[in-house]
Amino acid sequence: MCGRKLKVPPGEKVRPTQDRVREALFSMLMTEIPDAVFIDLFAGSGAVGIEAFSRGARSVTWVELDRRNVAVLKENVAALMPGEGEVVCGEVSRWLTGAGRGRQADIVFADPPYAVGRDQGFVELMRLLRENRVLGANGLFVSEMPESRPPDEVEGWRLLRDRTYGHTRLAIYRMDGTENAE
């Protein structure tokens, strides 16, 4: 991101992905990013999507629920990517079953509030991505979660990478096959 500082929404609700975690993530996705359609769910400041764009993603969509976070996110996108990308203010699962349906993205990144990711949170996200064709056949889903939470085993998905960086875990899944559910 050219060393530019992003604005971060005030308060403790937003946990921007740490620079070293983001660097590790994009090192793992290096060959997948160029010309990719990238979706950043629970986007917060938008740092991950902005990084994807700076590394060659063709398009980026950010989805964030909190209006205050969206205002900061829009400022960041306007400052670093004028005229590019789509910022959506809305609830992630509603977007996945509505406007996001049929997007056929190459990569979807999700860093939900840790309370949302507990229990069946990521399993439900993965189900919605598949059923609503938000993620294209053989697309990648990246989940960021606390290091203490093991990655889920979900039918129709292969866990490709599971890495821990301090208190953060990144799990990268590939959706199996072209039989993308209707």
C-alpha cells in the first residue's frame, strides 16, 4: 500500500489485520491475486481489500455493517484507489444472499468480529458462499480468526493452509470442483 497509513475507525470493535499477518497472507496468495475478483467481508478499515488491489486484483468489494466504519472505509478507498472498488454498507449474510449472489469471485476474505466467527460462524459463511455462487468454482476463502480457534472441516472445501502469526490464525480453503451449488 505504498507505505501510506490508513485511517482506522475509532473504538475497539475494529481490529485491523496486522502488517505482518497481511504480508504473510499476500505471500501465500501471490499467484492468485493478479486479475482476481476479491471480496473483503467484515471489512473494517478496508486494509486487506486495498492491499489486494495494490497487488493486482481486478476488482474489490468491501462489505461492512457499521456505518461509522463504512465512512472511514470510504475515505481510505477514495484516498488510495480513487474511482475504484465497491463499498457496501450492510449485513454480510444478507449481502451474500442478495446483491452478492452470483458474483463468482476468485477470493473471499473474512475477518469477522471474533464473537461472530465462533461456533458455526465460518461454516455458515462457507455454506452461503457456495450456495449463492458468491465464490466461483475452485475459488479461495480466507478466514482470519484467533489462533486458539482450530479451522473448520467443511464438506465441499479443502483446507490448503493453516498458519498462525502471534494471536492470529489464517486458514485458506479452496472450494472443491465446479459443482457450485444452486
